[in-house]
Amino acid sequence: MPHTEPIIIENRPDFSGTAIKPELRVSYWREDYSLNSHHWHWHLVIPVDMGVQRDRKGELFYYMHLQMLARYDMERLSVGLNRVKKLENWRAPIPDGYFSKLTVNNSGKAWGSRQDNTLLRDLQRSDYNLVGVKVTDMEMWRDRLLDAIHLGYMINDKGQSVPLSDDVTSGKRGIDILGDAVEADSDLSVNFRYFGDLHNRGHIMLAFSHDPDYAHKEEIGVMGTTATAVRDPVFFRWHKFVDDVFQTYKLTLSPYTEDELLFPDVKVESVKVVTMNQTNTLLTGWTATEFEARRGLDFGSRPVILRQTHMDHHHFNYDIMVTNQRQMDMNVTVRIFMAPRENARGTEMNFMDQRLLWAEMDKFVFELKPDSNHIVRSSMNSSVTNPHEFTFKDLEQGNGSDPGTPENAENDYCGCGFPQHLLVPRGRPGGMTFQLFVMITDYEKDKVPESDSSSRCKQGVSLCGSLDSKYPDQRPMGFPFDRRVNEKIKSVADLANFDNILIQDITINFTEKLLEK
């Protein structure tokens, strides 16, 4: 007789450990079920080595993970931790282990654990067909990628030079070419045999670091699959290294000129966030939810009920006043970012320190009328998040196809998007100061021909792209923070000297209580 009794999984903030070890202070965020679901669905929609070409795929790989790092760092600063450090020395022990507490009983399979101070070693895992995967190969691929960045071009498999340029008129963007090589997609990499498989092999080596030669017959660790990798703190250390490769390239590009940043005759007069009759103060806290989660936890036909206590926030509106000095209607792009104002020492950050902390909150097109315009935008409409909180059961009720297959692409896309309940960073009891950055740009320069998607799901487009059309923004992802700036700009406040940009301090208050919504 098949099992019909549901399996109950309690996922609380202290699910995998106590706060004795500093890294466990942010386990509530890393182990959030919907965050891991987003990461899984992103890799289903934008897969490696499946012959799928999404518009600006390599750049999306760079940008989505950069945004996850920014949000993770904001959580770390909220609980008194330093920003995450990159895993760059692969010959030194990894200080923090990870014990996921995922078992056959609560996840459908056994998982390996990593002790503190584990060393990366060459893999000899014949059970996974991973024999001869070496740390020296990883180091060689890293050096070749960095050499190509500093030279300004990569060598393809025909021995030809492929320039790394962000000039769209010259063809594919440099960040896109680099992203395809780093991830690495053997079909899209400019030279897979030469530049290797740095990102993916890094995940695999970390996933088997506890038993690289199968001597103890241990299972793979959570870093080995996209559905669970985000749970492990080493995920963010690894991706901080990967992002450092991308930032090495980004810092070779020329700073944006004033002409590229300015939008003449458009002025942002005021910006505020409004929630529960409060202005420029957001409230975060815990929320308890329960939903069916079978498909994501691999239990076959047996129902799984997940009871999760997770971070959440009260919904809010952006309230923006803009003056259009041109006596004509015109479409504009509204770009909204958020970052903490101060570093871990409580010191206000300069532009370059803060640059990689700006989390995209929303991006949308708005029609300005002549003179004064009042823009009100709900946080529920964010271009970053998935507001529907799709469960795996919801998605399974689509066409019945397996996840990751071409037939199921639209269902997979419907699960992509950063969790709505994690849109706002945690903040601190008594308040933590963040900065809201609003920039208005000319839609005529931003728009992309044929960028309308026919998919029924259009959420999370900033991080997930568009399923069946071009990415709907001509600018580099993360603009204007994707490059260094003119040396005259010392802090982000200097950008507010441009009329089309405004920065507003806001406070985020965290309460330990369950939020009443």
C-alpha cells in the first residue's frame, strides 16, 4: 500500500544549528525554502549544456548571482557580520563546515556534511564519473580567464581573438562572452577546452570535499545541486570569488560619462516609501507559512507539508514626484536600488565600497506628462520578485512535464524570481539606515525591439530575463553601478547632483515577533 500520510517538515530559523558559530546567524536566509526554489528555477530556465540560448545568458548568470551576494551581505550587516569573503585560496582549509540536517526522512535523500577546516582535494569519484578532477586545473582555468580579461580579448577554439567589449554595436557584450566561459556552457563558451569549467567544477569539488575519493561512501553535499546549494555558507564564498572575476573585467571598462548618466529636463523632486501610515520606515519580522512541497523535496507521490518560519515585511508603496520640463508626453524607465548606508564598522561608505551592495528593487516604464508627475508603485509589482510564491505542486499542475525539459520551460519560468518576502533586508531592532536610489532614464535609449514576451508569467524579469524574447533593457544589467565612476564622484550622494537621480535615507526596523499582516 502506498504511503498517504503527509510528511511534516518544520523549517525554523534555527533548523540547521545554533547561533554559536557566527555564520549560523544568517542560516534563516540561506535556508529559506523559496530562495532555494528561486535558485533552482533560475537554473532550469537558464540551464547549462542543454542547447538553450537565452538572450544575454552569460550576463544574466553574472547579474543574478551578484544580486544574491548583495542581498546576502545586507543580511550579514544586519546581524553584525562582515561582508562575505571570497574563497580564493584553494590550498587553505575552509573554516566553516556545513551540516544541512537534510535527511532521507525530511528531504527524500541523504546528504554529505562538511567538517570545519576541510581541504579541497582532487576528485576520484567513479560513482559520479568524476575521476581526475584536479585543483590545479581550477587554478589554470582561473589564470587563463584573468589573463584574457587583462588582455582585453579571449581566444576561441579556432585560435581567433574575440574582443571583450561592452559596446553593443560590436556584437555580443563582453560580460556575456565572459559569463558563458565562466559558468561554463560547453556549447556557448568561446573555448571550453581552453577556459574550462571553473564555476561548475568549483561547486562539484566543494560538494565532495568531505569524501573526494569515496573512501567513506558518503553522499554528495548540498553544493552539488542547484535546489540546495544556497543553504551552504560556502556557496556565497565561492560566488564571491566568481563575481570577483567578473568585477575584474568590469573595472577595465571606462567610467560612465555625465552624458550617459544625465537625462536633461527631467528632475526627481522627492522620493519616499509609505507603509502602514509610516513614511520612510519599513518593518520586517517573522511570518509562519505552510504549503505542500513534494516536488521540490523528491518524495514521489507521498505528500509533504512544509511549515516554514521565514523573514517577511509589510508591503509598501514607492511615492515619487518627478518634473518633466519638456512640454510633451514621454516614456521613461524608473530604476530603484537599495543599499545599507554604513559598513560593518558603522562608517558611511564611499562609492566603490558601496557599489556592489546596491540591490535592485524595481525597474519599470512610466509615461511622464508635462510638468509635475506623481508616481505610486507597489512593492508587490517589483521586477525582481515572484509575488505569487508558487509551490512546487502549483507548477506541477501545468502540463505535467518534468522540470528542466523544453516542454516545461514556461512552468519553470513561472517559478523564477526572487522571493517577495525577502525583497526587504532584515534591518535591526531599533532601526538600520538604508539608502533608496531612484534614477530616471530615457526609455527611447533603454528599449529593446521585440522585447514583449508571450509567456503568461512576467515576474522576476530583472533577474530571470524573458522566456521567449530579448531582455527588456538595452543598458548593462545593474546600470549605473556596474562600473566604476568618474574620480570626481566620491560617494553615491554625488550622483544626486544629477537632476534625474535622487537618494533618500530610510529606516528598516526588525521585530522578533510574528508580523500581523
